[in-house]
Amino acid sequence: MRRARRLDLPGRVQSYLTQKQAEVDNGADPGSIWERARRTKTMGIVFDVLVRMAGRRERCMYCEDSRGTDIEHFRPKRVYRDLSFRWSNLLLVCTGCNRKKGDRFPLTPSGDPLLIDPSSEDPWDYLFFDGETGLIVARWLPGSDQPDPKGQVTASDEYFQINIEAVSEGRLRTKRNLERAVNAFLQNVSPEASEDLRQAVADNNDYGLSLWFFNRDGTEEEPFCRLKDQHPNVWLQMVSLTS
Ligand SMILES: [Zn+2]
């Protein structure tokens, strides 16, 4: 996963959402209002903005493997009617993740969400990439022997396709591609090799892993740590390319 920074909607599109939300607030059924609205060109623009937020490859904001095809209500509209047409509550997901999560929204006993909202939080604050297995796991809470509950629930098989085998395999492939590119540069340092590295990192900006290896905990791993120590200028270019 990676952070998907929320973009602004065009004014008239935002007004449309506000108007539809008012209909729901006045007692209309959110499901049927949504179904009708979803077929409009205006909601097509909402979808397009979510696709832009998801990045160049237009992947699902949770598994980052399948194409983002569905508008997802982070808090389900059947439960949180007042958020049915709230822009901050809408995300882009694939059909598989959408089907899996359904209308569920797990909470802690004190009422805090147990799912990561990639449009307002950095998923890597809660998650950790296991480079051996390709799985995403919960980060351990600092100073405790407990996994972060939000990371744990988000990465579980219960809600999204984050850890199905095809996805963990894809992460391992991306990791190998990034390692190979860094090793190739370290073995043959030149301006051309530096450009090849830049290109390879841009081409493998998948699953939020280039952020992991150049900006987060993955920076400690070989060969990334060696690039950081030996070629700080090239390293800084990679950091800014991936952040
Ligand atoms: Zn997905």
C-alpha cells in the first residue's frame, strides 16, 4: 500500500456530491441514490480523480495489484449514511477487494477505525514489508510485543486481497527488480548507470515498495543501504523520485 494524496474535485462536481448527500440526509435511500448517481458523467469525473490519486498504474488503493475499478466507501454508506457522498470517504479499489470488504467497517472498542485510510494516512506507519515472503504484516507497536491492531486487521485476509499469493509474488518480483537495478549501478558507477537506475526505479514504482526501500525501513537493507552510504547524491535523487 501507499499514501494516495487526496486531490480537490472541480467545484461543480463537489456541489453535485453535496446535493446528493442532502437527498440522503432528507431520508432517501443511499443505495438507490448512489446507483442512479454512479451512472452520471459527474460521478465519472469523481472516478477519474480517484484514478489520478491512485497513481500512474491506476491500481487498487489496497492490494495495489488489480486495476482500480470501483468507488469504495471507506465507511460503508449503509451504516454511515451521512458519509454516502462525502468526498473524503471515497476511495478506489478493485472488484476483488470491494467484494471482500463489503459493508463491513471494523472498529476498536473505543470506536476508532481498524482499517487504514490510504487517503489520509501513510500505510507504512502501520505496516511492514517482509522481504522474505513478500507479505505485508502489521508493524510492531513501539516498546511493546504487540502488532499494531490497525495494521493487523488491514493486512489480514478478512478485508482485502493484500496478501493473496499472486500479490505477494508480485511484491517479491518488484523487490528483485529494485535490488538488481541498485546492484547494477554499484558495479558500474557512471552517469549512464545512474540514469538506468533512475529509470528502473521509476518503472518499478509498484506496491509502494520503492517508497519502502528508499524512504522507509527498507533503506537499512542491502543493497539499498550501500547505495545510501557510498553514493549519497544518487541516493537523494532516488529518495525524491519515490517520496
Ligand atoms: Zn484490490
